[in-house]
Amino acid sequence: MRYAIVSDIHANLRAWRAVMADIRQQRVDAIVCLGDVVGYGPNPAEVLEEVRKVTDQFVLGNHDAAAVRMMDYSVFNDHARQAIEWTMSRLPPEASQFLSSVPLSIEVGDLLFVHAEVDEPGRFDYVDDVEIAARNFLPKNHFVTFMGHTHMPKVFERSPNGMVVEMMDQNCILDPSKRYIVNVGSVGEPRNAEDIRARYVVYDSDQRSLDFRRVEFDIVGYRSDLQATDLALRPFFLKVYEHAVEGRGAAIMGEGSLVDMRVSHNSAALLDMGRVETVRHVTQTQMLASAQQSKAPKVILLVAAGLAVLGTLVALLMMASDGGGQPNAPRGGGYTPVVDEIPQETEAERLAREAREAMEEKERQERRKERAARNAADIEAQKPFSKREGPDDREVVSLKPDDLPSGVELPQWVKVVEVKKPEIEGAATPPEEEVPEVKEVDLNGVEQIWWRMGEDDNENLVDAEGVLPMKTILKGQRILNGRRKKTNGPSTIPLNGVVNRGAMMLGLWEEHEPSGFFAMTEKNSLTIEGWFAKKGGKDPFILAGTISGNAKGKKGLGWNVYVNKLSGETGKLGVYFFPNNQKGSKAHVVSRQKRILDGRAHHFAVVWDHDHGPGAIHMRLYLDGELVGSQILTPPSVEEGQTNPFRIGDTPWKQRRFSSCILDELRVTKRALTPPEFLMVGNVEGPKMIKGNPNEKNSWESPKNWEGERIPGKKDNAIVGEGVVASLSPAEDFEWFEGALVVGKDATLKLHGDHGVGVLSRPDAKVVLKNGSRLELWETTGKPRFTVTKIGPVLVAGDVEIFAGSSTSQYSRRRSFDGGIEGNGKLTLTTVYKCFFRFNEPSNFSGTLEVSPPKNTEVLSTVEVRATGAFGTGDVVLGRGTRMIVEENLVGVMSEDSTLTLFKARKLKTEEGAKLRLKSALTVRRFFVDGEQMAAGQYNAESHPELVSGAETLTVKEG
């Protein structure tokens, strides 16, 4: 069953109609509204009426409750309170009566729908961090709980061992062995400066899939609607829009305040619980029915509203005739409640009840104490405290004066006090802690230092070999591998076959003394690389360097690698190099705008290569293995010496507080590495084939050949182990796995039959070919027709081969690369007669691509190029009998620094033997034909008809 789950519409009719148009395209079975339909916005009655037309499934929000006087809205902030009072005057009686009947939560099987929290739903607290989420998993045992209230979409995941982690708001499949709290975001009041679109979620209970939807709506129209009222407020998203799009107003960054109310975590429920249904249990059938539009004419609704009002007046008159009696009226007021007869409690039952209540109260007090202690002294978490507290009651982080590093400013919410432990009568005085001696670090002969984040929980950060401990300035939060099955952070990426046990939420670490090992100098090359993941953000932040973003006044040469936020999920990766003390002497390389603040793991690398050429230093910047920037520097601009310690991490420039960036696998190597040597290509987790038989046509489907006798399922990756020869000849209804296909080192995978190649046509899953591996595509059809194999993204990790299979003169093979090629090695495409290799997508490949027939053969085959950048930055070799057709309107098919090599065939006719048919121009640095380097210049059909046909020209830059 597919649910569309919306929340916090807040009387924004423009956003609601845009979201509803998107919902109609999603084939949902039911719509569930998580409350706060009204409040803030200019169209409360209209929005409520339209939402009720498409669903009966509502839960009560705090603004809904306040609008019908079910709670004291004096706890609201000024804007929210004024909006509620305005809303009260705009809601018709029938709408108020409806909101008064809405429950606090809805339960459908293993799903729970609430507005704000599970722990005490009538309190409307904010589930906005891991600790509060952990508490909200306890009262119920549902697989997924959906909520809103904070206006910030996110996911909390609870493992069977009780560990809770926060996940990004991105589409995913939920693990059935775990439990989840999902915040669906806000339709009408988005509060994320990086993305001010309306938000909601589609959940498929059969597939257990979450789809976080983002919908554009008419913000200018909403502003007009707002200006037509006397509401004195301007929502957060409108301020962002006016600055970012219209260029007026102050810059708005980060998130809008989550707080509508100022409520303590320890407060009791704010809602009049006697007037609201706590949990409404419904079935899927009822949910399906709720998705149908209401057929009731408006006149019926008006009649019903009139009857409801009449009934209310009669009830008030009756209560007045009884002396105004209320359930909580003073004694002696003449009010006698009518109650069912309750059996008298026995003495044993009373004692048991009191003991149970005392135990429950004790547990509540303990939980409150634990939370208060964490809020007061948890410097490890390094978060700014919740905005729920007012300016006069913020809690204090206690630090000793000696704990403060020099030159580091602290946020205003941190006060420095001397911490004294209370003296306990009769207790022995503990000895003073010994301060460990800082030993001088000898880095002579060390070629590489590698920090494996999250390996242990030590105070200092120590590299994998224990060579260089880094003192902690701001302690990062350790994130253990295994907390969630499919994380998007680097904590579950095993790199180069090394088990990766965890990552670190970025803190700040620093050398005790400058070692000089990390200096970018004329004498040595250097490579700095690692993984980071971050969702949005307010300020630029440093990943590593010897000059931090906060130390502009420091002297001496240095460098830093930083990430700069732009808009949405985009940003820039950069490296600044300060070669000397002269003003304006800095050099820098900055990537083009990329999607890097999307919460996913990204690899970065900075290469300082002084071996690039005589009198030149080449500074290169890579993102996810792709060269995104470079600059040539001359040696005279580089001074010797380094006066700054090396740092990992940093506090953002403005807030000077803890950054939520995840950092992992940071490595510094004293030589210039190339992309194949980066910490990028690793082992993929999944079922692994450990045995094979070269003579068996379908060894894949034999459980005995798999580790643990587990054949890959639909949701798995599939791995052919090192040296294994595997074969697969599936039936037409074979259910292919959806993950990556990995062919291990020196392994071979043979795919037989027309259905055997379907595994490759998956645009979202990579085919990983490790060094020495071979992929063979064998089709068995004998029909005289073209057969096509679509190949998804291919990651080349070494020297690998893809063999096109057999062919006859009656039909041809088409192998279509629909996902691009990545990596840096040698990819050999072995052709057969009339074989076509099509390149339909741009590639990030920087190795050598060779297209050739089997040895000692000369058969006609064709390379068809249909995409700009199809060969990345690598070299291309066209073997005997292979020609290349470059289609129209393409630029940069090959890099202008690449080499093109051709081998002519002796047995082919002249017309077919023209190696290049150019419908678009091609430029390369070097050009070889049959091993001979050709002269610089232009080659076309007129000057070299034996090599080139078509209307365009090949330009060669160097002879």
C-alpha cells in the first residue's frame, strides 16, 4: 500500500495545491495528514476544506489544537500566537468542530502517525536529535512512526541492540530488522535555507521504500495572499526567497527556528487530554476509503454545521441551568458527576499499585536527571543547545581554564568555570591525574600517515600505525559501522579491502608541534585525500590543512582544503596554498559547482606534484576521482619551512562551533598519487561466489559455489571472488539482483543467452571490474537480427577486459555503454564480426581504452560515439578492423591532452577501412598510425581519405 504523508500545511493554499498535483502523479492509495493544517498562513478555512476532500485521516497538531482552544497558546511565540488568534476568527464552526474531533495519533498495523512525539503526544515536544528520538522509540513498538512538527525532514533509525542514529532525508529502502522515526517535513512552512520547496513523503509498505518529495510552489503568489491580510509575519522561506532570488534583504542561511512553543522537556502535556482521542486504530481498508474525495454537497456540510452549533448551545444552556457545573468545579457547587460503579480496590492491590507508580516515577526522575546531566556537560556532542530555552535559562558547559586551546574562540553559550567535584565525607582523595608526556615525533623515513576515523574512542586522534597522535581541540563524535545497513556516509565504505569500522563526526585535532611532514614544498610531492559527507550547512568548513580558516593572522606558508556551500546540495571543493608571507601571494584551485552537500559520501584528493615537469609544480584537485581543477606553480614562489601545525577539521568561520561533517579515511602520502591509487575502489558487501567450473554453463545458480551457500537475492550486490570462473545462463523469468556486480581480481564471468545480459542494463548499479578480470557476453540466439546489450556504469580498477561474444555473418552485436566509464587502468573491448560498441554517456575515465579483435584476427567492428566527453581524459586505441564514428554536435569527445592510436587493416576495402568517420570535430595532443607518430596539423577526408571520412576534421597538437 502506498501512502502520501503530509504535515504542517499551515494554511498555505499555494503549497498545498502544488503538493496535491504531485501526489496525483504518485499512484498513492491513501493520504494521511499529520496536523498543523492551520496556523501562520492566510487561507486556513480553504486549506482545511480541500484537505478534507481527499482524506479523512488526520492527527492533531499543536496549531490545530490552539485554533480550537484545546490548549493554552500563550506558550507560543509572538508570531504564532498572533496568527492563531487571527485564524480563530476565520474558521467556520463546522471546521472547528472537526478539528476538535481529531485524534493525537493513528495506528495502522505496524505504522504509527503522530504530529510531534510518541512519548507524550499532548506535550508537542520536538524530536530533533538522537537522544530525544531514542526516548520516542520506547513507548511503542511500530516499524515506522511518521511525524512532522519540526518542519525538517529526516530519519532516525533504531537497531535491535537499541542504538539510534540520525539519517539524511533521502530516498531509501528500510531494513525490516530495525525501526524508524520519519519526519516528513512541511508542506507550507519549509525551514531549510538550502531547499525551500514544499516537502512530503510517499511510503510504500510493500516495498518498505521512502520517497522524500520536493515540490516547487508559487512563493510570490503566497506573499500576495499574505499581504492581503493583516497578519504581521513573514515566513522563513519567504525571506530566503527574497534574498536568494530577488536580491533583497539579508542573507538567510541554515535553518529557521524549529520552535513555535517554549516548552521544557520535563513539562506535562499542554493539551486538554480529556477532550482528545489519543490513538485511533484503523485498517488499511479504512485508509483506502479515506483517499476518495468527499461526495457530500456543501449544503449538507452547512446543515451539519448548523445542527452542531445548535447542539452546542443547548448543552451550554443545560450546564448553566445546573449552576455552571464543570468537572473541576469547586466543591459545594451542586455538581454531581455520574460515573460507572468502580470495584473497591483491595489493600494488596493498592500496595502493588503504589509500588508500581513509585517505580515509574523513579524511572522518570532518573531519565530527567540523565538528560539534564548530558545537556550540562556533554562537550563531546559539541552542539549548540536547543533554541527551546530562553535567553536567561540556557545551560552552561563547564570547562577548566586549562582545557582551552590558545587562539580558539568559544561560542557565547559556553562559559568558563572552574569545575569542582563535591567532597564526600569519608571518601579518599583521589590522586591527581598524570599528564602524559608529549614525546617528540620522528617522521624521518615515514612515507604515509593514515587516520582511520572511528577506530577507537581515545581522547586524541591516532593514525593507523601509531606514528602521529593529534591532540584534541574539539572532540569528534565517533560513528560506528553497522549502526545502519545502507548509510550514505563514509562509515560503511570498505576501502582497498580494509575493514572500515567507523567514521568521525568532524571535530578538531592538531599536531603538538609543527613536524614539517605536511608542508607543500619544492622538495617533495604530497597527496592529501579522504572521504567526507555533509548535508547542507551554513558556512564553509575546513577538512584539513596547516592554516585554518580561523587563523588569518598566522605567518608562514601553509595550505588548507575546504568545502564552500553554495545553494541546495551544491558546493565547491577547494584548496588554498599560501606560498609565503607576502600579501596577495596565495594560490588556489577550486572545483566547479558540484552536488557535494547532499549527505552522500564524497572522496577528495589534492595532489602536489613537483615532478610534473622542469621548473613547474602541478597542483591538482580531484573530487570522486574526477579532476576538477589544476594549476601550475613555479618553484620560486614556494618558500621553505613551515611554522604552523597540521590540523584535521576546523570550526566554521562564523559560528565557531562544531561542524556536522562526517570525515573518514584521511591519508597523507609523500608522493604524487594517481586516481587508481586513491582510497576509492573498495570491496562491496554482498553474497560472494567462491568456486566455479569453466566447463559448467550455469555455475551461478548452484548454492555450493557461494559463500554460506547464499545466492544473491533481488536487493543484493553480487561478487565473483578472486580467480573464480563463473557462468550464468538464466531463464527469462530470472529475478536479477539490483545492486552492484563485482568481478574480482583475475576472475571471469560468462553471461549466456539473450536474458543473461539483462543484469548489465541497470543505470543505478555499477559493474566493478577489478584487475585482471574478464566479462564475457555470449548470446545463443541464431535469429538474423541485431541484438543489444545495455551496460550500466562501469568502474575500471586495473587492466580488465569485456569480450563481446560470438557472432555470425547474419547478425550483429551492439554493446551500449549507457552509464559511462570510471577509473584509471586499461579497459580492453574485444570485438567480434560486425560488433558495435556504443558510448551514449560522458565518462570520468582517465586510463586507456582499447577496442580490438581477438589476436591474429582482422574483423570489421565499429565504435559509435554519441556523447560529449565519452572517453573522459584517457587515451584511445583502435585495433585492426575497428573504425570510429563520431556523431554530430559533440565537443570534447576526447581530452585535448589525450593520444589517439590507429591500426589499419590490410584486408578491408578502402571505403570501410577509413578509420574515422567524423561528423563532429576531434582534437588530440598526439596521433599514432601503425606505431608511427603523425605530424601536428589537420586530418580530414580531403587530405587523408585512407584515415578520415565525413565532413569534420581531426586536429593534432603535437607531432
